[in-house]
Amino acid sequence: MGRWALDVAFVWKAVLTLGLVLLYYCFSIGITFYNKWLTKSFHFPLFMTMLHLAVIFLFSALSRALVQCSSHRARVVLSWTDYLRRVAPTALATALDVGLSNWSFLYITVSLYTMTKSSAVLFILIFSLIFKLEELRAALVLVVLLIAGGLFMFTYKSTQFNVEGFALVLGASFIGGIRWTLTQMLLQKAELGLQNPIDTMFHLQPLMFLGLFPLFAIFEGLHLSTSEKIFRFQDTGLLLRVLGSLFLGGILAFGLGFSEFLLVSRTSSLTLSIAGIFKEVCTLLLAAHLLGDQISLLNWLGFALCLSGISLHVALKALHSRGDAGPKPSKGLGSHPDLELLLRSGQPEEDDNEEEEAYFVAQGQQ
């Protein structure tokens, strides 16, 4: 009887993990193809991003209110001093990362975007070394060389290469390294109380909106104000379809963050990292099949080399966490007093740093 109960529990956990991974895939891959689809007809990616930020803020505020009503526990609200001094740098870097990434879809294919964005892990490692969140080791040098070499091979003699789009997404990856390093430092400041990603999203979105607004005003403001799709619309049906499409992107963006949170809290950040690696493969295969992206054998070899570097980094993190594992209680990203009210689950016992660092490795793959 006991053996049967264990087997059932194992099967249930496997099915649950698979379901959460598939949910994460739907939102992550879905928003990538959504952005490419929308920018083909709506050439205002910065405005699109700002609307997404507003939707994410709305849903995160709603989530906080629901949890507060259920738990009767006040949610964290930062003072203006902490908000501007500690959150603003992270918000600005995040806004530029997301904005430039979406902007690049005007020029490049999904496959080139996916491959170049994977190099964010490279920049995360570099800035982790600069901010002393990582120690320089020979294995990390190998990881850097594998990812950089893979990126070079994927872009070398690419038939669908666009310099402007590549520069935008590479710049986004560079800023993404700063973004996730600052985010890790922000979440590690326990006194701020922003360990819950819902609270983090709630506090980041307004400053991200303001940080992205100057770029929008300079590059898109005048064109958007004279566009018949928004402000000078003549067809109400067309306006509602455009706004509905933009709102859908905001839902996908919030769903992506929340599905990552669910996956981490019900399994581990290592699961999210490994799932992120296979997600890249699925994205490239879908891009080649659905959008006709041309990927040569050399490009595939470069992609495999880059993924091997990311996989090595994930494996090193797993081994390092096992070596440092101790009896201390977990305080990972998903371990909070109100989490059961939100997710009906507990957090697996894992090392604090491994939970957070693996989470940021997975985020760098977005």
C-alpha cells in the first residue's frame, strides 16, 4: 500500500511538473511569436511595450489585492526614498531590455532574436563577476567562450542577418545582464520585502513606463499621433482590434512572469533553467517551420554550442548547490508566508543562492 501511494505521488508530481512546464512554454513561446506577428502590422514596438507594462501593473495590483483580502496581511509598499534609490536602476535597465528586444522584431527573424537573446547569460555572468556575485573560475571562462563562439557561428554568413536588428537585440542582451544582476541584488535585500515576484512587478512597472517614455516620445510619438490606427482613427472596429491585440500581449507578458513563478515555487529554479534550454530549441524549430526562417547547418552548430555553454553553467550551479547544501531553511523566491494562499503549495528545500542564481539564468534566456 505504501509503495503504491509513493508511485501515485511520483506520477502526480511528474504530471504537475510537465503541466507547469507546458504552461510556461505557452506563454514564453507565445509572446515571442506574438511580438513578431504584431510588429509586422503595428510598427510602434515601444508604445506596444508601454501598454504591456500598464497591463502587467494592473494584473499585479489585482493579484496583490486578492492575496491581501485572503490573508488579511498588508502588502509591502516601499517608501519614496527606497523606491527611487534602489528600485529605479533596476526598472530603467528592465525597461531598456524589454523595449529594445521588442524593437528588434521590426528588423530580425525570430530565430536570430532567440539565439542572440540567449547570449544574455553571457552578460549576466560578466556583470555577476563585476558585482562580485560570482567567483572567477576556469569553468566560467569555458561557459563564456562556448556562448560567445556559438553566437558568432549562428550569425556568421546568415542569409537573414540584419545589422540594425542584431544591434538592438544584442544591446538588449547586454542591458539584460545589468538588469538581472540588479534584480538579483534587489531581491536579496530582505529588508525591502520584494522577494515575491508579484510585489516586484508591481513596483517595477510604473518606473519602467516612465523610463521608456522618452524613447517612445523621440522615436514614435509624432508618427503614432498621426497614425490612423490609434489617435487619428477613422474605423472604430480597427481601433478596437488594435487595442485588443495590444491588451492580449500584456496578458501574455503577465502570464509569462506568473507561470515562471508557479514553476519555480512548485519545483525549483533548476527546473526552470532546464526548461528554458529546451524552450529555445522549440522556438527555433517553430520559427523554421511556421515562419520559414532559414537556418543553415553552421547556424545550428552555433546554436548547439551556445546551448552547451548554458547547460554547462546550469550543471555547475546544480553541483555547486549540492556541495554547499546545509540544514538551513529555504528562503527561495517562492517561499513566503502568503504563498499558499496564492499557489496552494510550498517551496522545495534548496539552497538560497542556487534558487536565485538559477532563476536569473533562466530569465536571461527570455
